[in-house]
Amino acid sequence: MASSNAYKLRCSIPGHEMDVRGLASAVFPDGAFVSVSRDRTGRVWVPNSSPDKGFTEMHSLSGHSNFVSCVCVIAPSETYPRGLIATGGNDNNICVFTMDQSQPLFTLTGHKSTVCTLSSGKFGTLLSGSWDTTAKVWLNEKCMMTLEGHSAAVWAVIILPEQGLMLSGSADKTIKLWKAGRCEKTYEGHEDCVRGLAVISNTEFFSCSNDTSIRRWLVTGECVQVYYSHTNYIYSMAVFPNSQDFISTGEDRTLRIWRQGECSQTIRLPAQSVWCCCILPNGDIAIGASDGIIRVFTPAEDRMASVEDLQAFEDELSKTTIDPKTGDLGDIKMEDLPGREHLNEPGNRDGQTRLIKDGQKVEAYQWSVSDDRWMKIGDVVGGSNQQTSKNVMYEGKEYDYVFTIDVNEGGPSMKLPYNLSEDPWLTAHNFLQKNDLSAMFLDQVANFIIENTKGLVVGPAPPAGGDPFTGGARYIPGASDERPGFGGDPFTGSGRYIPGSGQNPSAPAGVDPFTGRGAYSSSALRQTANNIYFPKTDGVTFEQANSSQIIAKIKELNGDAPQEHRLSEEILESLERLLVSVSEPNSSNSPPTIQEINLLWKAAHWPEDIVFPVLDIMRLAVRHPQVNETLCGESEGVQLCNHLLSLMRPEGRPANQMLALRTLCNCFGGRHGRALLLAQRETVLSRAADLAGVCNKNIHIALATLVLNYAGCLHSQPDLDAKAQCLSVASRALETVQDKEAVFRLLVALGTTVASDQTARDLARSLGVNSQISKFSSVSDPSKVAECCQLVLKELQ
């Protein structure tokens, strides 16, 4: 927990040439930490034994071609017992280093803009957030998932300790909770860009924002407390080991220490922007700021700086200038300010500020409870926040400067408005975004601003206009299907025509656990006698049918159909002949003709309220080699996929959804169908996953079978992206699916995906699959659910 003693300076580390943007405590060496900066480097610092109680640079990390904006430490593993360092930069890349090398071990590419936040989880999982509005999940040098849903830059990400949950905070003012690649919840409450996130426990977290507030949330969605003390943007947070006390830093030049929900200490810094902070194992606090200096503060008297160094820090602070335009000090009126005698009165709380007039100067002081005195924290420049006559009007607002920028020779010039109180890099980024210019000009424009304002940069204040960081874009929440369950016979309501009704989901012991027929066999020879369930590499299909009832239903619906939709006798006879030939593929019946297949395709476009028996014929037909080749071939296959996916819309009819899923499952029975579905995998599985929310067990069984068939096809392939999607869809489906047969097939899909693939196992662990499925290990009926679950858990150990 935070020490009850007041924190004081331990040391200042002037190791970087520009802003320090990220800090992270290292696992090795003991007491070390890592910093990253706009000077394009990272540095590893280790405590030294010298009298100044400071830190020594162990080595510098290089590898980024632009400034470095974030850092995190990846926990030790068998391969890397000292852990790894990950850094994200303005070159859109993530560099990963070992603790003792200055060049990257490898570089992760994929983001389309600045990587501004990183978080590491179990088993080497890495989560990144970017100005490109996405977050990405990385494992073993591969991007396993891209989390899409925010409408503006993702400034903060964090991985929760259990259950595979991930959080992202954005400039769209929202926080999103992700599970297995899908947004499960959106938290709203902040009034401006969300800049930082910090874990409290498995069930709670903190967020901080440009709106000057810190919020405490339950993972279930409730905001249980809001903390106010900062007077400007809050950039970063860190939580003490007691999971209650925490620290925060921001644009008001402060580090604030919070104990028992109250701001108990405010430490002012001689730099406008305090970008980042981290808590070291011994309870000391490291902060990085816009002056390029890292400062470490300690509550332990034996680690505090000497009296001379403490006084030097206070003198440096007293000489800083404070621009009233930042709003930190309120409206300042010279004539109303008291004189120096006002400092004889004690303050009411730590961090309280007081302004006094000394001749023609305005000075700012802060009350220190630990020292029982007022400390000067700077001179107020200008003495008033009223705009001066030198300001320039642009688009109805006043600015300190309005620059004319010529990007293309002979092209139109562009206006760049700027206030001294703004961050030149953020202003430059907004300018590039507004004018649709390449991000490669960012440094050039920012340096132009700095050079032409003669170094009078004080620090960011809230921008006057909307931009991609402060909520200019519209938030569009994801919708879930909450329609009531579809009861009874989903096709006719009469209980007569039920495709696949002969299937026995609870097969007796000793037979195929999927179909209930004969001995279970698999093409995977690696299965042992103790595991008859996975890997399951031969496709599972839906075979049961009553041909006479299917045809009778088509004729009944055709008789009642409007004239323009009525099928001719020729088509009806063709469908009947085709159904007979595909129902008994090994009989002496003539194979389906091209004309019969074409008429089936035409009939499959019947109106959605009556098409279901035709879909049932298609479900049976695609098992036949001739039909599989014709409908799933290169030219027609994409059309078939698109038609089935249109019938699987979440708002569609449950009968059509289930039969479309079953048709896709049966397509795996032929070479052309497998090739088609592997090529369309991302789209098919994404649409299918949406049907987990439909309350219908037949749909759930078909969905689980589809995932299982994909897992079987991918088992022997090194396609990590595809396996990641299988894991994600199976994990998401297990959140809502109740039917035990569907659960069983999803468990087999998980087992098939992770069997013999260490990377897939690591990803499954990082998604929290272990804890998610453990509840199925005690299911007694049918016993195959518990048996398969226990085998999957064994794989994931």
C-alpha cells in the first residue's frame, strides 16, 4: 500500500533528450525500471549504491524510427526467464527487446498509426492500442485478433488478471470490455478522452480522463465512485499492491497520491506535462515529464535526496512559469490578490494553491502538510487569463498564432491555428488529420510550431475544436440479439416436419459421440485410447431426413404461395428426383443432373417465409460430390456463401438460420466445399458467431458443428489467424449456449484447435478458456461433456 509517510524526491534522472512518455517496472534486475521517450529511445535503469541513491542507465534501447510513446514489461517465461520489454512508437510499430540487448528481438507490425498504449498478460499475451482506433492482441510474434469498435484513438488498454477479459479506453469517451475478440460491454460516463486504465482486481478497475476525473468501475458496468482533484487532463495512473491506494499524473504539473479514496498528497513538478508514472517494488514512485527528466519519489527517509538536492528541486520549481490560460489557477485578477502576508496563514489541505501579489508579479504557492509551510511552485506569466491584443482571429476563435502552411508547391495553402498552451505534437496531429495529410509529416509540423513560437510552449490545454482524441467522432455501440426464443417446431408449429429430428444427441457409450452410429473413427491416428474425442479431423454432417415429408411440405407451401412465386410442376418434379438421388448417394439412382442442380439453386431463392424445405434439400444435396462441385466451385461458391449468410442474419427466421448453418456444415463433406469455406472463413464464422445469441438449441448445435468442422480442417495447418478465430468464436458461444450437445461439440472444437499446437494453447489460456470451461468438467449427463472437458483442461495445463 501507499506509505503513510509523505513522499519526497529521491533523485532526478536527466537521461532523455525529450519528453518521457512511458515507464514500466522491470522484473530484472531487482528494482529496475524502463523508460521511453520522444527522443526515439528506451532506457533500462538500475538502482546504484552511490550516496545520491540514484539510478544508473544499464543500456539504451533503439529500434524505432520515430518517437516512442509507451512501454510495458512482458512477464518471465521458460524461454525468457528475465521477461521482455515491449515498446510502441509513432512509426506504428511495436519493438520487443530482451532485458540485456539494445536492439529488438523482433518487431510487430500491423497498426496503421501511432501505437500509444501497451499491456501484457499471462502466457506472453500482448495487447496494444493505437491512434488507428483499434486494439490488437499479439502472441508469439503474431497478431491473433484485432479489436474493432471504437470511433477514435485508443489511448489506453489493460488486460484483466483472469477470465481472458481486456479493456480499452478511447478518445470517443468510452471504455470497452472485450472477451475472446468481441466487445461485451461499453462503459459510458467520462465526458472527454479516456487516457488511462488500471486494474484493481478481477472485478474492478480505474479509468482517468481529459475531463479531470478518475472513475472506479465494476466490470459488470457500474461506476461506483468518481474522484476529483486534478485541474487539467489526467494522463496516467498506477495502483499500489493493496489494490486500494493509487497515484495519478496529468497536465496540471502534478503527481497526486490517493489514500483511502482521498488525494492525500500533491507533488508539483517543474514541467507542464507529467505524462507517465509507475510504482516500483519498494513502493517508490517514478514519473516522466515533458522536460525529459525522470524523477523518483520515496516515502523512506533513508532513500530521500540530500537536504541540498531537495532544496535545489524546490528552487527549480519556484522558478517555473505558469500560464493562466491552462486554467489550473482559475481566473486571476491582479487587483484582488493579497500580498505576501497571506502566506502567514496555514493551508487547509495538502496541495492547496494560493496566489499572492509581489509588486507587479504574481506568484503561486502550494501548501505542504508534511513540511507545514507554503512552497513556491512558480511565477504566473501574464498575470491574467484575458486574451492579449496580439491574438489572431481564425474561424471565430482567438489564437496566439495562425500559421500558413504550404504543403504542395502551387497548391492551396492551409491555416494552422495554435495557442501556446497547446501540445505542439497534438496540434500537429490534428492539423494533419483535418487536412488528410500523411502522418509522416508529424515531426516536421510539430518542430515548425516549436521553432516559430520561440520555445514558448507551456503545455496542453483543452483544444478549442473537436479532434480525433477528444470525442469528435460518433460512438456506435454494438447490438445484441435479444429476441425471445423460438419454441416448438421452428418450421411449421405443427410438430410434423422436423428436419434432422432423428438425430440422437445423447449417444450411448461406445458409439460415435456425434451421430450415435457404429464405432467412432477418426482420421487422426494420434488419438490415444484415453481420448476418443479430439483431434476430430473428419467433418461432422447432418444426415437425417424424411424425404416424403419434405416434398409434401414444399407442395403444400407452393399451393398457398402467390402466383408470382409459385414453382412449376417441372421444378417440383426436378426437386423430388434430386432429393431421391442425394438421399441415398450410394444407391443405383442416377446422379443429379446439372439442370436439377440449377433448378434447386433457383428454388432456394423462394421468399424467406417459405424457403425452408428447399434449404433442407440443399442441406442434403451438398453432400453429393456432383452437387458439391457444382454449387461450391470457384464461380458459384461465393454466391452460395453469400446467399446462406444472408439467411443467417440475426434478425432472420430461425428455421432458415439453422438450415443455412447445417448446409455450411455439410459442405465440408466435399473437397470443393472445404476449399470454399476455408477461403470464406473469416466472413462465415463472424456471421455464424452472431447466432449464439439466438435462443434456439438446434441453431446452437449447428453453430457448434460449424466451428468444429473448421477446427478439424485447420488442425494440421499453421494458420494462427484462423485458429485464433475458431478459439474466439467457440469461447464466445460457450458464454451463452446451454444445450449439452452444442457444448460438447464446442469443447471438441477447442480440443482439436489446441491439440499439438503450443501457440494455440497459449492463446486459449490467455483468453481464459480454462476458467470458462471448468464448470463443464462435472456434468454427469451426458458423461461425454465432462470427459471431453477434462481432456481439454489437461491440454491447457
